[in-house]
Amino acid sequence: MKVIEIDEWDRKEHYRFFKNFDYPHFNVCANVELDHFMQYIRSKGYPFFGTFMYYVMCQTNQIREFRYRIRGEEVVEHDQLHPSFTVMGNNGLFVYCTVDFKESLTEFIANLQYHMDRAKQESSLNSDAERDDLIYITSLPWVSFTSITHPIHMHPVDSIPRISWGKYFVENGRLKLPISVQVHHGLADGVHVGRFLEELQKTLIHPEKV
């Protein structure tokens, strides 16, 4: 992690402009094609949720703007991000689960499943509120949404990106998945969200190359 020298930062004007907005976040929703990805994970016996999350995290870690965080009057850049996501507990209420990102897919899936099983036993939200080296992830497998919003803290400002995906569906013979990306506009622009979605789609077409 490093502290950004704001006066020397190429985003300084954009950051200072948007940081004082009442609601500085923006959200983009799009569909990605899943046909090749689904064929690949079925042939390997990989679970959908953990494998898709792995591909998402691979790409978020490649986008520098997604690794920026606001801390008071400072901006920091993390070296690596980790997923923090919701799990349905045994009591029917969701709890938070945070897992360290692993560059090995099989290691990541195994670690993810271990922590998910533990989280299901929890009766409280169990949020890692002190950490900001995270990507907040939500899955809504019941809904093929076209838009979504997320609750965020404004005082102090919450600058952690949110990524969500919904129920996959068939359109014109293609299997598609709605995915949403919410970011703080002082730290990232539409081009960075677009780059993330573009690169994610490439990996879903050629999942064996990751």
C-alpha cells in the first residue's frame, strides 16, 4: 500500500471535484456472455459462484483505480484487493464473509468454501468494517436485474467499489449474466468500469487462459 501525493496526482482535480458531492458514487449495469465460461467450469467440475468471483477479482486487481481508497484527507493505493461478500446464514439472514484472494483458482475456491461454511454458522453480520482493501460483492441469483443501488456511508465517505451479479438468462440463444459495478467518481471514471467489464468478458470467453 502507498499514500498518493494528491498535489502530484493526475486525478487531483477530478478527486477534489467529486469528493464534496452529497452522493459521489455512480453505477453501471451490463450483461456479460457466459456460454464458454459455463462449458469450461462444467468440464472441470468447478462451482459457479467461487469461480466467477475469482475471475472478477483477477480483473479488479488489474484496475489501479479500483485499488484507490479515501482515508480522511488522504488517498491510498492498495497492492491487492480481496472479496467481502454476502452469504445466506442457516437462520435465513445474510452475513458477511471476507476471504483473502489467492492467485491459484483451486486454492481460492477451497479457501472460499471453508470461510463460507464457517460464515453460515454466524448469527451476526460479522463485517470487517476496519478494512478497506476489499471489493464488496453481492449475488442476487433470483433476479436478472437491469439496475441496482447499494447503501453506502457518507460520513466518513465509503470509497470501496461494489460489484454485483444476478440471475443468468438466455437472450438470442446466448447465456448472459447481469453485472453491476459501483465506484466513487473521485477515484474512477466510466472508462475504468468499461475496461473492467471488457477484460472480464475476454476472460469469460477464454477462461482457460487465466
